Amino acid sequence: MKKIYALLLLSLLIISGCSSKDIQQAVSSDGVKIHYSAQGRGEPALVFVHGWSCDGEVWKNQIPYFSKNHTVVTIDLGGHGQSDPGRDNWTMEMYGQDVKAVVDKLGLNKVILIGHSMGGPVIVAAERLMPEKVVALVGADTFHNIEKGYTGEQMAQIIANFERDFQNEMDIFVRNMFPANADDNLVDWVVAKMSAAHPDVAISSLRSLGRYSMIGPLQDSNVPVYSISADFWPTDFVVNKKYVKSFEVKMINGVGHFVMLEDPDKFNKYLDEIVKELGRQN
């Protein structure tokens, strides 16, 4: 039964190098201090946003590759990693404000937002705050089905499980994000990272994620939307195309939810192709 709820939670999250010497802070709209790392130079800047209960270190394999030709920014969303936990409501909209605060602090004028898992809804929320700056949205194993949601009863049960035993539920949840042949050291690393999250922040974020719909924001947006996804979970291309005419997906086979960590070479190749395609369009 616990595995079923873990899989339900993972589905909710997906629909929807950070040891840099140059770690800095921006201040979000509510005064929360947001840690970020910026390396390299060149437009468009690539702004990487982690998923639920993670931090900017999940993009460690992308930083050296893309910072050769682009400004590369990784962010610890409020309450995650080294960013401050002093916020009452951890919503997708406020996380979008965190991203905007970093983009503004760095004076970036042309950015591609890349978001993993919950980072998908976050970059959608961020784009609404600065549409003039965002060139494209790229999901990393997210945007699987932007129609899909869960009932209040389902979400209440998921949250109740985490409130009862956060560490055990997180362990089950994380391990079910990987295929059976995944690297054990990588799985343990992700388990440790996500288990160290603030339970209050994590649970509040889930409540917000359950209420957040990407349909309206994506329909209103004019930016192209991509997803680099694993075949571990299905992507409903037809459904997404109904709302986002520009939607395109690139699939990575044989990996789980953490596509950018499990097959960084393939992920970097696909993201590089997207960036170059956008350059040709502009």
C-alpha cells in the first residue's frame, strides 16, 4: 500500500556541480534569501530549477557542460538546500518569485528555464512573472500530462503518510523513482538528499502542488515548451498538444525520474539540441 501512495505522489510531482565557488544570494518578494550559483557567460542564460525536496546540486552534471558557452544558474528554492526556510506558505507561485529574484539579481535578459519534476510547475509560474525574458521552458521528466490531477481524498492520504513517518515514506518514494538496474550509489545519494528536506516545507509544497494547474498559464504563454523525459513514466503527447501547440518531447530510455543524473550525456545532448534549435529560430 505504501508503494502505491509513493507512486501516486511521484505521478503528481512529474505532471506537474553546486559546489561552486560563486554561491550568492538573492532576496525573494517576501524577503526570503535564495541561494544560487552562477557560472560561465553567454546568452541565452540557462536557469536550472530542482524538484521537490531537492536542491541545485542535482544539476552538477550540467554545469561544466553548458557553462562553456552560456551563463549557467542553479537555484536552491526557498526552504531547500542553503536557502532560508522562513516562509509560511510554500506555493508554486512563491517558488516562481524565487526564480525571478535570481534572474533579476543577475540582470539576465534572455533565459531558458529548465525544471525537474516539481520544478516544471515552478518554471511555468516563473515565466508568468517575466515573459519578456523567457525564451523557452524545458522540463526534465515533467509535463507528462498537464491535465492530470488528484482528488482531495488522494492528496490527503499522501500527506497523511508523510506526516506520520516522513523519513520512511521518503525512502519508499525515492526508491520507486528508479528502475531496478539503477546505480545503487546514486539512489542512496538522492535518498539522503531528499530525506534531509524540511518536513514542513515538503508537506506544504505538496499541498500547493496539488492545487496548482499548469493549463491556464501554459495556454496563455507564447514560449515554446519542451520535455526531456524518461520512458519510465508515460508522456501524453496528444493531451499536452491540446493546450501547448509548441510542445515537443525527447525521450531517454532505460532510466528513471532523475534523467539528468542517470544519463547526463544523453540529457545534455538533448538539451544542447533544444538550445541550438531555439538559436536558429531567433
